Amino acid sequence: MTYIPKTYDQIDQWNSLMFIYNSALKQMNVKIEVLNSEFVHIYSYNPIEHVKSRLKTPESIVKKLKRMGCEVNTFNMTEKLNDVAGVRIICSFTSDIYQIADMISRQADITVLYVKDYIKNPKPNGYKSYHMVVTIPVYLTEGPVETKVEIQIRTVAMDFWASLEHKMYYKLGGDAPEFLQKELKACADVVDMLDAKMYSLNESILQWNAQEEKRRAEEGTASPTGNAEAAAGSSLTENTEISVCEFPEKAAE
């Protein structure tokens, strides 16, 4: 990131940086919405259920820097922290996760700094998600500023587990007894089975529809679901919810 002029005082530097991070979130949200709309237009399929984005609060930034043993200043904020700006993409199936990650990484103005695949390599507590840290340019009057954004991509089931785990974890003050940790891990395994089962069912439905379409084509009859599918495809983007909000940060840290 290009640093704010040192002639600014700390408050001005802080406000300027938060403006840049917020602008990066807006640009990332627009980019994701366009990619999703294009996917729906081409394939009549919506890979994204909804999108959430958030900026870390000042309190959270200070706590994390202190926990890392770093002095609290704007330089360390931009250099040491990768998740000041965060985007969470929720999709239907595990296969969508890698497709979305690939679409994002192939954007000419996005640079992928690193990836953490907690789906292939889950955390010990069962947490699963796909994390990317990227930079996206924010175009200001003096030129582009490459700004870091963390992107988390997960299924609906993964997000459900992570959200509840986060709530329970903080109710226990961050120190869950061993038997509860085992129960949470067991629930994560159930979520994993649910994702696999739903994906299998979806594949069976697609296969059945393809066979029906082929049969109708051979019989010379129109598909009764054709218009409905087209209408559904055109409205899918409208149903994709993109919101700026605060989401739990524990998993990202």
C-alpha cells in the first residue's frame, strides 16, 4: 500500500487509511457482483448465495497488533495486518468455492498474495473455509493504491457451523472445555457430510434434468421447465445479497 504522507498527524493518517480500505471493499463487492452476474448470464447458475464485507474496528486492530507484539501505528496496521478489510462469500457447494476463487484470481487488477485452504486442511477444531489475501487497486487522484483485502469463501453449511462456534467460543471466554471441543469437532464432521450429500443430490438432479431434456428433444416436445429455469436464472443475481457489516473475526485471525 502507498503510505499516507507523514505530514499528516496520526488521526488524519488513520482516517485516510480507513477510507482507502473501505473503498477497496466497495470495489471488491462490485467486482464479485459482476462476476456472479456474468456466470448467471452464461450458465444460468448462481454460484454465490450472499456476500458480506466488513472493516475491522479500531479496538480490534489495536488488540490484534498488541497480541502480535507490534507497536500500534498506521505503518504496522498496513504491513502486519492482512484482514483490516474483509469479504466473506457464501456459496452453495464446495465445488463453487474453488470456481469462485479461480474467477477472482484471474482478474488482471487483482494480485493474490497468499492462500490458506482450510477445506483441504481443516483447523483442529473442525473449521473449514478458503482464505485468500489479495490486493486490489483503489484509484485516487494521485494514482492507484494497492490495498489488501482478505476474502473468505465457504459453503452455507460451513458458515453456519463457524458462526455458531464463534458465538459459543466467546460465551466461554475463549476457553472451551475438552468435551465441548470434541462435540464441536463432531458437528463439523456432520457439516462436512451434509455438504457432500447435498453436492451429490445436486449432481443427481442435474443428471436427471439432462436426461429429461435429451428425451424431450428426441420426442420433439418443449421442456416445461425451460422458461422457469430461464426466469430463475435472470432473477438469481437480484437474490444475491451483498452487504457491508461486521462479521466474526476469530476465524480469520
